Amino acid sequence: MRIHIATDHAGLEFSRKLVDYLTDKGHEVVDHGPAEYDPQDDYPAFCINAAHAVVADQRNGRDALGVVFGGSGNGEQIAANKVDGARAALVWNLSTAELARDHNDANVISIGARQHSYDEVLSFIDAFIAHPFSGEERHARRVAQLAEYEQTGTIAGKDVDH
């Protein structure tokens, strides 16, 4: 599987280790930056580029997921979710990593590098990669509604205020 990663300065150490870890597990890793530590860097472009690459790969039939990091993971999740087709979930334990895939068919996860140990981060990422979307009707319906709103600004049969 191709795994796209991005971070800001807070997650740079994790992302560097993660490239080796995921590569050793047989994944192709694409690092969207940053390339060097800068305490004043801006995460949005890095995370948007990673999410965009995940969506492009998936639309082209390639198995791909994304992992973005920041101090809390909140801003990075928001940035990734600005990409049409990205479904980024904030992950803070194994359950949220699994549910992100199982219920939401998330294709990107965001993790707070300052909130977790490296071993915890690895366990979250491994669970996210290994856990498939359930495809259960209610979850598929909800994911489809999100995609419909993203494309049209409405959800058929639902009241959506603008």
C-alpha cells in the first residue's frame, strides 16, 4: 500500500521514524514534508498535499492511505479535510483508529505527536492500515451523504441549512 505522510515541526521526528517503519513493513511511503525542522513552519500545505495525493491515488485505483501529524493533530485534520474526497479522522487510541476505517471509511488519520508515545502512534497506524471499512449499509449511506454534500452542497431528502 502507498502511505502518504505529512507533519509540522511537532511531528517531524515521528514522521522520519515512520518512513523507515512503514517501508520495512512493505509499504511505499511518500513524505510530503517538511524536509527539515522549522519551529515556524505552516502545516496546511503539507497536510493538504498528502490528502490530495491519497485521494488521487484512490481515484486511480491504487491502495493508499494518509497519516498527518501535528502537536495535537487538530489543525492537521482540519487541513486534510479541506481536500475534496478526503475523510480525515483524529485518532487518539486504538478504538478511534479502527472506527475511523470501520464506520467512516477514513482515508487519512491525524495524530497529535505531542500527545502520544512513538509506540502508541505505531499501534494506531497499524490498526488504521489493517482495519477495513465495514461496508455496512448504514455506514456506507452516511459516507455517501458526506460525499454528496461535498459535491453538491445538499443531501437528497435531508434538510441542510446553508
